[in-house]
Amino acid sequence: MDKVKVGVLSAVAVASIACVVAGYDKKGEGSKTYVNLGKYKGIEAEALKKDVSEEEINSVIDQYLQSSTIKDETNTTVDDGETININYSGKIDDVAFEGGTAEDQMLTIGSHMFIEGFEEGLIGKNVGDTVQIQVTFPDPYVNNPDLAGKPAVFDVTINYITRAAQATDEDIKAIGTYESLEALRNNVVNILTQNKETESDNKFQLLVMAKVVNACEFGDITYSDIEDLYNDEYTYYDNYATYNLGGMDVFLENIQMTKEEFEQLILEVSIRKYKEDLVLDKIAKAEKITISNKEYKEALEEAKPTYANYGITEEDFIKSNGGEKAYKLGLRREKTKKYVIEKAKVSEYVDTIEDVQVGIDEYIGDGATNSEEEED
């Protein structure tokens, strides 16, 4: 499996776990496929390093500064390429027209954001000047066909010229979000640290479960075993592509895969999920892990802000997740997974995602066989 597909696989796998509530599947514990557990306590796996480098911190700060401009108190003359703040009002035949007036408008000279002649007419003018600029709207003019080809006069007041912010307390405070460079830096460090910890923990959990599943022995898995999971997964991404991208063709183009390759990917993810569920159910029985009524109610309460935001009742939410029994089964699987992860250890912290990805890719075991083919 090449790097593009591996990356998509990881993303699909994580998203699938997020969109299928707590590991729910329609078959529940009724599968005839057997699993013999291997080692699941004290699993050792690699994790991404969580430390944040000075290079990463400075890179984020530089991006922040490059995207921020402040008032230049020393520059008084407008030059090409500079960003200025202006007020303007335009008239055609001494009559103001819709869209021809604005205040505190930011304009970069040379950006061609305005019609030809407008920006050029401000070069060499000074802060505080009110300049009269005569222009003619292009013909055709798609923004407002009624103005096409008409001459107009704009009165423009130059309020101030801006400059790129520098890494100083004074400039940082002038931007308005942070009181000092130290405050900005602390926030950047906190965000980068949280992101790295989340990514590291997620990859570690995937690797641990990969090792646990790989250590198990499974009976034959047929397509009928994973059919519900496959359909749920495919429907999820088909709906996403339809409502957000305009169709599956665009989605497939974005992830650089053919329809057949994506279907194979979904099949592999479904096998992965199915195997993991079998293993978690077996571990739960072995360790006598259950979900109490209190835990069940707490989980519903925690999920309430999400489903209530879409006008869904608790009853409908439970039904949409297969009913109370299936929902509790999913909760138990999540609790069991947490138990396994808590028992695991980090063997080594590594630098790159590729080092971790190898183990995740190995998670995909033998493909399911099509039950219809077997009957033939």
C-alpha cells in the first residue's frame, strides 16, 4: 500500500471510529467468527515525540506576524506594494451609487482589487490627504453590469499606511490579541504541545490495538460478517462527498484514488474494525468489564449537547445507534480499549509519523472472502 493510500487509511480509520458511536455494529456479539486472544496486557509500542522545538515555535510566530499588519507611524507617503487604510465615496454624474462608499477599507497598492486607475492614483500621496480620482468602469463589468463603461469620480481619504508587525512587545500589543511577545509565545507553545500530545496519544493507541489484534487468532471472516460495517462506512463518505464536495468523483480525485481502490480501502477498514470489536468483546468477558446504568446515563448526558444541537431527542439518538443494548455494547468496547491502553507502555518515542505508520498499516490483516463466491 503506497503512502497516499496509507495516509488515507489512517484518516478513514480515525474518522470511522469517531462517526460510528463507541464501536457500534449491527451484528453485535452474535458473530460466529471465533477469536483466540493473544497478549493484551503490557503491550509495548512506539509513540511520536511530544516535545516542541524552537523551530516549530518560531515558525508559527512568524506566520502570525506575516499575517498581521499594524499602523506605520513613520511612513507618510504611499508607495506601490504597501497596504493602506482608506475611506472613499464614488459618484457617477454627481450621484452616489450602490457599493461606491466605504470606510476603514484596507487596500494593498498593486493588488488590483479596485478598477484600473484607482490604486495608481494613490501612489505618492500622503497620509491625511483627500484625493480625487477619476476612473472608468470596465466594459463588461461583471460585478455590476449597470456600471459597465461609465466614468466615475472617487474622493479618497488616506487614513494611514500599515507595515508588517515585528517580534516586539510593542508590535504584538498593537495587533490587539496579546499583550506581549511572551504571551504570544506561551499560547503558541500550549497549542503546539496539545496538538502533539493528541497526535502522539492517538497514534500510540492505534499501534497498541494493532499489536493486540495481530497477536490474536481469528476464524474465517466472510463478507457477510463485515457487510453492515462496510455499508455504514461507505454511506458515511458518500454522503460527505455529496453534501460537501458535490459528489464522490470529486472526493476520489482529492484523495487520488479510483472507485475500486477506495472500495478496497473501506473493505480493509471494515475488517480492521470488525476484528477489533471481536477482540474487545473477548477481553471484556475475560476481565469482567461491564457498563453500569450510571455509566450509561453519564454517557448519554455527555453526548446530549451534540445530538440536541440537531434537534434529536435522546430516544431517537439511542435508536440511531442500534438501541440501548448496542449502545451499551459500544460503550463497553471503548471502556475495554481504555483498559488495554492504560496497561500499555511506550517502548520508544520516534520523530516521524512514518515510523508509526508502518505498524498501523500492518494492522490490516487478511481480507474478507465474499460469501457468495464461497457458495459457488
